[in-house]
Amino acid sequence: MPDFAEPLARLIQEVKRLPGIGQKSAQRIAFHILRASREDVDRLTTALVDVKEKLGLCIICNNISDGEKCLYCRDPHRDRRRICVVEEPHNIVPIETTRTFEGLYHVLHGSISPLRGIGPEQLRIKQLLERLVDSEMEEIILATNPTVEGEATAVYLARLLKPLGIKVTRIAMGIPVGSDLEYADEVTMSKSLENRREM
């Protein structure tokens, strides 16, 4: 005998497919939706459908966009001499929250991972190179994740871009502010020592 009526069980299964959502969270969300008003559920449904129908990728940087160009590429006040390269669109958010970077972005949509069968040709590297043709680019900032795949991608891009005569930099990595050295692993500690600066 099933635990839930079929429509509710199906909703729980679908919610459980979302990243970071387990059985208990899926049940809580499903029961919240069940108790919600029809108007609330309609708004949620419309928002879900709109995300799939009204969003696409920016034709310049591959960021998520509600138009041909994303809000950064169409902003005339952004510094067009600097591009920050990230793996995924959601990686832009923490950079933007610093309010210190005013350049443009380029989203690769992944990182080089031979174990998963992802090589440079599966990433949006060609589009990055096309952006640099006849541009006044001064700096490319490699902000890939501090993982084995992210490091491999950064090294690959640096080797590809340096011969073009453009300054290529990598974001610094190390001990986060507010943490304790006792909890830092050896790779993080090593990166912190490598990226130290004079005081």
C-alpha cells in the first residue's frame, strides 16, 4: 500500500530530483504546495514555465538572459577591457556581490574533466576566443572553481590566451576570512602560502 496518494507521491518524487533536496524536504515542500491556495500554486507554475520559455543564453557571454544580451553585456557602463571567466552562470553572483568587479563575464558551462568525458571542445572556449578578435581587451581573469577540474581548465585557458598578448590572471585562493587555520586542508593552506602578499 503506497504512503501517499499518487499525485502527491509523484510531486514528492519530482521535488526530490532537485539538487540538495532529500525525501523529508521533498515531503515538506509537497505538503506546503498541497496546503497553498490555488493562486499561489498558479504563480509557482507560471514562474517555472517562464524560466523555461523566457530565458536563454546571452549571445555574447553565455550567461542566462531574458533577451539577446544579458544585463551585463548590455550595460554600457561595464569595463569592456576585462573579462572574468567562470564555469557556470551562478558563479557570477558571488563576484557581483563584492561590488568590486565592473568588467564583463564569459561563462564556459562546465570545466575540463576527462573522467566525465568533458574536453575543451565541449566548453564555450571558442566563443571566448572569438570575443578577443579585434578587441581592446587588457585582462582575462580566470575565476574557475578551486577543484582539480577548475584548475585544469584555468591552466588550459592560460596557455591558450597568453600568446595573444593579453594579461591573464587567476583569482587568489586560500583561507577564507573568519575561519580557523586548524580546519584548513593542506591544499587550501598551500594555496594561501602561494598567494601571500606583502604587507
